[in-house]
Amino acid sequence: MLKKWQQKYPEIFAYYPNIMSELTTDAQNSLDAMLTYFMEKKQLNTTNTHFLLDLYLNEVDFVAIQNFLSKIVISGLNDALTLFSHSHFTYKKEHFNTFAILTSVLANPLCQIIFDARLRGFSDYSLLSEPLENYEIAHSIIQQLSKLNNQEEQVAVFFDFFTDYRPFPASQTYTVEIDIAMEVESELRAYCQAKIDTINNKHDYLRAKQLIEKINTKGGSIDLFNEIKYKVASAIENKDMCSARNYQQHMNAIHQVLMKHQFELDFEHKLQNFKGAQEMVTTQMQGHALFMPSSYKAPVSEMENNLVANSNH
């Protein structure tokens, strides 16, 4: 079973030349299942694979590994391993909760962006340095995070901590104008489209329609802000190589824009054409007919008119 992985990732398995003889058949099958799981989650990379192989070669029980994976956020595992390995913490049972917090924080898109930014280069002649080579840096932020119970606070503290290690370009050629309103609109479009794509019934349709109408006429809400704020902030931070914003500045700017009505968001056409819209409208119109005199013509929306007109072609 492991031979296919050896062939696919020879540079990784080169560090484990005797793995076939060191693991039992059951362990090999178990490791194969784990590697497949990581691949399906798009988390099969060098760091994560080395971590898995080390667990198995140290004879960590399969059930214990499963239990471990069930309590972490796997999309944050790679960066958490990087940060943890550059601290004075060790992979002991008493540090598991601390490590789990790290995976949760580093699964956040804004934290991922600022963590990666520490190694950002600006030309072919840039000399990149890893600030984490100073183990006190990683140890300090891990200690701070372990004392916080609120994820919002953890994200804010992590982001602001690593802004000190965000390289700043010497040339103005990297200076760009960031339109925060456009970034908010872009994420709102993706958010609304996702809601439309998951419509399966009348209830889903009405909820999506009401949400979009509210955004159009009244603006966003706190719930919506919490849904998209990290994605918007990470998009801004990713594009602005000269960013000097801290966490609260990001949040304030996004909140200010989101709470205004978003007239430019027009999803009427897409709402008309989602799968099952015709059936739903027909059912609604039939329902009206049960309670109206035969001479009465129930009012219909522009969307319903268009749907009925389209069905006659």
C-alpha cells in the first residue's frame, strides 16, 4: 500500500528508507488510510506527511491519532507544526490543548496571510530571513494564545503580533490603492451566490431572497459581518504589500462599508433561474387560487411574471 506513496513522494520517504520493514501490515494500511484522508482534505504536504510518518514510526496508536485529528482543525495543521517546532514547547500530552488552539487560529485566512507575510520577498535580490529562528518569538505568541478563550481575541492577538514581522518594501512600485468597498462587494457577491447555489426548497429560496433584499436596501448585519470579515481582511492584506493596518483598523473599515446599503448587488436574474424556481412559483400561484374567486387575479412579482413568460416560449 505504501509503495504508491513512496513513488509519488520520493523526496519525503527518502528520510524513511526502512519504513516498510519497521511498520506492521496493519500499521501500513492505517498509514495509507491517513495519507489518503490528508490528500482528500488537500493537506498532504511535506510538513504534514513528515509529522504523520513520525507518529507511526514512534508507534503511536492509530486510535490515538484519530482522536488527535478529530480535535484539531486540519487546515491549520501545517502552519501550527511550523510555529510549534520553533518554540520551546514539546509534543507532550499536556501541550495538546495549546497545539489544538494553534491549528484553529492558523486555519483562519487572515492569520494565514499574516503568518506567511513574514517570509515575503520583494525582488530577486531579497534576502529572506526566518524570524522564527529566534525561538522566543514563537514561544511568546503561543503562550499568549493559550491564555485566551475567545477565538476573536486569539485571531486579533495573533495578527497584531505578526504585523511586527511583516516586511515593508523599500520601493514605491509596490504601493497600490486598495478599494475596501470593492473588496467587501466581491466577498458579498461570493457569499450571496453561495446562498443561491444551496437553495433546495421554498424556505431556502425565501431566506436567500430576503437576505439579498436586506443587503440591497439596508446594508449588512453583525452576523453577516462576522461571516465575511476575515475573508475580506485577508484579501486586502494579501493585495496591499505596503499594509500597515492592525486588526482593529481592518475590522473598522470593513464594518463601515458593510453596514451601508449595497445597491450594486443584483441577484434577481440568478434567483429567477435557480433549479426548481418555476415549480415553486407555480405552487405558490395555485395556492392563491384555492382561496380566491375565479375572477380574481392574484398579484405576482416581476420575477414570477418573467418565469411564467419564459415558460410559454
